[in-house]
Amino acid sequence: MVLGGTPYERFDIGVELAERGYAPQLVISNSVGSGDRTMDKYCHGHFDFVVSCFEPDPWTTKGEAQEIGRRATQQGWHHIIVVTFTPHLSRARYIVEKCFDGELTMVASPSPSGLLFWAGMYIRQSAGYLNALTDRGC
């Protein structure tokens, strides 16, 4: 499962993991919307494994986690690999664990560097954590 957003490198990591046999299918959160041409190469590309894309509802990590929970129940998943960017790893794990009780492996995609980026991410992810902590259930 690749959580949505940009930069797009995270989707390449998901493809690589599936190509290397770590997962029989690749599920991608198309949180940038169906009109994004870059996403077409992932969602409508030709691969030797199953690829499915969805638009989260709500349009948040919670919506992505809820989709993980639905698919896990429907398809009998016991272990998933979730790819997101480095600053989002901890909060994403916390949210996904609310909806999925199996084994969870988190994989980080590259993130920009620099003090301004990390200061902004610290504020954004901390605020997101506060929101997630007050949100009960999946």
C-alpha cells in the first residue's frame, strides 16, 4: 500500500517492492486525484502484478487507513507494507494501526532535506498527531 501525495518517488518504491516479490499486489492511494497524468503511469500502467488505485474518502490518512481495513477484511490480509515519506511514518503507522490489526511494515521514501522543510514537517505532523489522538476508532 502506497499512501498518497507527492513527491511521486514513493510510488516507484511501491512498484519496486512488488517487482521484487515482496507483495503480490500493489495498492495505491491516488490522493492527488484522477486527473493527474503522472498517476496514470501507475494506475493504468502494465505490470506483472496486480495494481489497484483508489481515491481515499475522506481525503486523508484516515481515509487511506479505512481503505486498508476494508481491503484487509475482504482479502484476508495479515501483513501489509505501507510506503510513505519519512516525516509521515510515525503518524501514518499510528493511524493505520487503528484500522488494521495485522503485521505492519513501514517503508520510508526519500524526503527533502533542510531545516525549513523539517521545521514545517514537525509542526504539520505534530498537529496531525493531535488530531489523530482525539479521533476515536478507525
